[in-house]
Amino acid sequence: MKNWLPWCLFSLVFLVVGCRSTAKPSPEISSELVTPDTAKPQWKPLTFVDKPELQAGTGAMDSGATPEFSATESGLKYRILRNSDGKKPTASSTVTVHYRGWLNSGKVFDSSYERGEPTTFPLQNVIAGWTEGMQLVGEGGMIELWVPSRLGYGEHGSPGSIPAHSNLHFIVELVNVDEA
């Protein structure tokens, strides 16, 4: 009966040693583990200027348009590509816009440019990211939006075109603002 205890302990040592991972962490993880104060990589989405097909049919950008995105308290990221002193919409406005929307992969899921005419809709009837983002640009302006999933279609997605938990990207030209 006494002989089983040493063998059990001996087996336990091999079990623990055998379960240790031999995989090496990626350089990003290693550097974060070794030096936690190092800067994290910059957020870099697939933007409007990264793919010529995303620019097809759109109007011109301002020559001094910033390459940097700003963020709102909700997490919406945006950059104004064409400034305008035109009328800005409110959440209760109806807007006419030209737009293109794409996923992180660059796949376009909707575009008024491809349909050949701008689209009109009440801002209160669209995703929260659009309602918030369109209030940041005036008539005649152009904005690029990066909409986090929770301000878009969230965990449900939009069956057939937008998978669940998708971050959405848009280029939007504000053609007209009508008050309700």
C-alpha cells in the first residue's frame, strides 16, 4: 500500500511538465508582457483612401483633410473630409445623402453611388452611429465614419449583408437637410 504514493507523486510531476505549453507568444504579446508601458499599436481601419474602389463616384476631398480620426464619447470615430458651413442636421432631420458602406474586410455592403442616385431618410430611422455622425457635418460636406458594432447592427447584424458584431465604415456626402 505504501508503494503507490511515490509513483503517484512521480506521475504528477510528469503530468504537470507535460501540460506546459511549448508555444512561444507572439512578439506583440511578448513585448506587452515584458514591457507593459510600451505604446500599443495605433488603431488603423481600412479607410476611404486605402482602396480606389471605395472612392469611385464620390466628390472631392478638401486638400487639407486630416488623416486622423476623432472620437465621440459613444466610441464613434469620424473625420471630416470636406468641410462645409452648410446647415447641420439634428436627430429629427431628414437627410439626402450619397454614401458607401463597407466592412473591415473592404467588402461593400451598400452604396447609393452604385444605385446612381442619393438616398433620403429620417435620421431617427437609422443606426445610432449614423444619427450621431451626420450631425457632425454640414450640407455639402463629406464625412468618413467608423461605426463600432454597438452603434450599428450589434450582435444581430443585418442578415444577408452584415455579420453579427461587425464594425461598419462609411463615406457620406450630405446633399440636403430638411427639418421634420
